[in-house]
Amino acid sequence: MGSFQNSFEAFVGDTVAILWSQPMIYLCIGVGLLFSFLTRFLQVRHFKEMIKLMLEGKSSDAGVSSFQALAIALSGRVGTGNIAGTATAIGFGGPGAVFWMWMIAFIGSATAFIESTLAQIYKVKQEGEYRGGPAYYIEKGIGWKWYGIIFAVSALIAMSLLMPGIQSNSIALGIDNAFNVDPKITGVFLVLILGAIIFGGVKRIANVAQYVVPFMAIGYVLVSLIIVAFHIPQIPEVFGLIFKSAFAIDSAFGGIIGSAIMWGVKRGIYSNEAGQGTGAHPAAAAEVSHPAKQGLVQAFSVYIDTWLVCTATAFMILFTGMYNVQNEADKSFIVENIPGVEAGATFTQKAIESVIPGFGSGFVAVSLFFFAFTTIMAYYYIAETNIAYLVRGRNNKIPMLLLKIVLLGSTYYGAVKTADLAWALGDLGLGIMVWLNLIAILILAKPALKVLKDYEEQKKAGLDPVFNSTKLGIKNADYWEDGYDASDGENEERVS
């Protein structure tokens, strides 16, 4: 058994290394830069509009409000990657990895706009609810049904089997460290609470997310500000360290600039999910009059995730000096400020403890619980959407029930298995989805850019933009072919 597990872990590690090799890094950065230029840096031009749109709109029988769609997307984006992932990036990439996380978020905002706008353009109505995402826009936009099926199957496996384990593992470890609770007990508790929510459907997920996500993010950022307040004189020093390390100017970290870029991009994408296609699923569920509206809202969610929450973690760790940096090549330590502590959430716990003794472990454990738990909720919604795509037109009750059982099982299993394997499996699932989705949105950029231009022209004319796919010559956008009707509940799915 031990031999099989070792072989399996080696296979997963080798596959992850291929998926996340240099071509992936170049592709992520290249796609983000391309979309930034093609949209004339909408992430800057429409910054105020993003905030305005985030707070507008109402839900309907078929769809959720813009804010609820944002909350579901943020449930997926704001997770373990913001605490443990950011710490891991620093642990293996040095402080410079933080800069590259910021950069991938900035350019990734344009990528998030493209994929989320495409999800709205090609959304459908199935069983009274809006559905959409990469599988849908691949089939309807490109015409490659086989490719859409490959993505849907990959996303289903990743979201139900591979990714939940990272989140539940981090919850269990955090609670065990802080409160000495057996991970098996934590696993059972997670399954019970999660089951109560996901058996209630997308509306219940949206309602939980819209209240929990803002609460957890604001609380976490406030604690980070307290930590920074105790170290105000160090602000120039910390920012200098981040920028110098990012460009190999700092002598200590000059030899690992490649690791800084790789870990910054990898953990940045894992955290903010731009280009992964996950955020596109809840984006399609929003009730909006124009696809660009939800595209802009989702573009802003990348900022919230990385520039606020990930930065909060990075600042707590760097301002207090509670981190180690290990050279992956020879396993030597470049910096070892806290001997014997592995890269992960423990960095954050020790950072808070150094300023507020007796508070750090418990606070990080509770934060991890909320962050990771809501992420698993989002994973379920994404998996459910891809099940709906695969079984459309047929009775989906049994597949949906099986999905719930599998996801709850993988959540429990993740709580009790080793962290290294959990992260490796997560990287495997994420890597496959990113490759498939980035290729698709590169092919489909033209319709999204048309929609952005149409939105901007209507805004310039003083109108509240309303979309009509027929007028723009966008084919197979069936939901929009007669224009937007706020009272619409009749447009049914036409995917063959």
C-alpha cells in the first residue's frame, strides 16, 4: 500500500510539474497582457463602474443578483490560497512572490472580464435557472461540443474530487493546531454543515455567500491592519524588500527570481482564479441586462481577492518577519526566521501571535474555516453546473445526488489526508482547467470585445446598456437574440 501511495504521489507530482512548467506561466501572463491591451486596460478605465455595478441589480426566479453572483465567485476565489497559499508562495519564492501575485491579479482582471462576459453571452436557461460557463461558451461560441465535454468532465472531477480536499485539509489542520480537535471530528462537522447548504440549491448557496463572504473578508483585513499598525516604521523596508526580491535586486533572494515568478503566478492564479474558468460559472447565473455588467463585476472580484485578502496575509507575515524561505533546488534555507516551521498557514498564525499573544492560532483557524468552507460551497455550484451541461434534457436527479455524495466524501477524506498530496491534487485539477479554458477564451475573445464596445457606446449615449446579440451579429447567443427582457422567464435552453 505504501509503495502504491508513493508511486501515486510521484505520478501526481510529475504531472503537476508538466502542467505548471514555464509555458503555463508565459501563457497566463501573455493572455492577461493581451486582454489588457485589447480592452484598453478596462481594469483601470472602468474601476469606478465596477464598484457601482457590484451594488446594483436584483435577483429573479431564474438568476441571482450581481452581488450574489460576486459573492459566490468570491467564495471560490477567497479560500485557502489567500492564507496558506500566500504563505507558501513566500516560503518558496521569497517576498518577491507577492509582487508577482499583484501583477497576475492586475492583468488577470482583464482575463476575468473576458471569461465572465462570455459566460453571460452564451448562458442558457435550464430547469428554471440560468446556467453557463466554459463548457457552454466553448460549445456555443466555438462549436466544439467535444471540447466542451472535455472541460465539463475535467471541471467536474476537479471540483468534486481534487479541489475540496485542499480546503478541508487546511480547515482540519488549523482547528487541530488551535483547539486540538481530531481532524476526523472536524471532517464530520464539515460534511454535516455543507450538506445542509448544498442540498438547498443555488439560492441557498447565494444567500449564505452574500452574508458570510463580506464578513470574513472585512474581519481578516482589519486584523492585518492592526498588525501593520504595530510596525508602521517598517513600511518602506517591507515594500522595498518585496520589489527588490521580485527583480533579483536583493542579494539574499537574487538566486530564486525564477521561483518568485513561478510561485507568485501559480499561487496568484490559484487564489484569484482568473483564467481558470471557475468564476465564469456564477457569473452566468446573474440577472443583468448586459453581459459586460457582470464581466466588470467579476473583474473587480480579482482585486478583492488578491489586492486585499492575499496582501493582508503577506503583510502580516512580512511585517512581523515570521517566515522562512527555502531554495527548492537544494532544499537549503535562504531565510530561517522560525526554525522547524513549514510554509503554510502557521506563518500567519505566528505573525498574529507575535503581536496579539494567544489570538493568532484561533483567529487563523476560524478564518480558514470560513474562507475554505465557502470555497467548497462554490466548488459544488461549479460541479453542479457542469453536471447540468452533461446531462441536459435528461433526468438529472440521480447524477446530482451522486455529485453531492462524492463531494461530501472528498471533503471528509481531505480533512484526514496529508497536506502535500492535497495541494498536489489541487494543482493537478487547477492546471488542467486553466489550460483548457485559456485556449478557449483566446479563440473567443472577439465576441467579448464586441460586447464591451457595445456597452461603452450605450453608456456614452447616456443609456442603461441593454444587450441584443442579433444586432451585434453574435451567433448562438440564444438567450439574448431578441434582446433583454426584465420579465423574461420564457427563454429556454437551445443547446443541441
